[in-house]
Amino acid sequence: MKTKRLIALLFTAILVLTLINCDGGLEPIEEEPDPFGVIVGTVTYTGDWPPQEEFIELFFVPLKVKPQTFLEVLLDRENIQTSEKLDYNVDEDTFIIDELENGTYIYNIIANQFGPSVLTDWRPLGVYTDNDGIITVEGDTT
């Protein structure tokens, strides 16, 4: 009789522990999305290139908001990522931005430093307009 009671008690304990540790049965485990993604793109240039001295730097820059002034971009510079420097006087160029924070980028430009001041001599040379200008990064390559 003791053996049956011991088996019943052991079975009950296993059942209780199983129910306590059950986290939803056989449902697949949801993985956390990667908080960063990648943008890879190709820039196609048209028209004549201005003089080389007006192209000190040229980058692709994705922005989450459309700035009203260049000062807004400068104040948020720690949150801005850019591509590597783009080539001058080419028909097209490819760029990549790794480890870009997930999110929606609504103002995506080719930024051009046209003069000697790294703080003030910038202008958008071109603006991405496909998909209403929006690029969404969701932990993979866009």
C-alpha cells in the first residue's frame, strides 16, 4: 500500500512541476528581432557634374525626420549614420550602411560637402523618392 501511495505522490509532484513549468505547450519560441539592419543601394547620377572643388565629401544619409535646417542635423549628429564616401564623376555608385537602427527613414539624401567648413557647407545633392521617399529597416537588408 505504501508503494502505491508513494507512486501516486511522485506522479502528482511530477504533474504539478510540469504544469508550473509549462510555457504554452508546443508553440514556437518567438525570437527577438535584430535591432539593427542594413541599407544597400545604388545611386544613379544624371546631368553634368559641378567642379571637383565643390565635392569635398559625398555620402548617402538616411534620416528619420526631415530637418528644417542644417543645424538640426548637426545637433543630432550622434544618431546619424552615413555610407562610406561616394565617388565623384561617375554614372553610378553603390553604398552600404551596416548596423543601422531599425525604424522608418523618411528623408534619405545624398549629402554633399561643397565648401571647406565641415559644420556649414553641406547641401542635399539628391533625395530618394521611390516608395514616397520612405525606407523601412527591420533587422535585415533593405
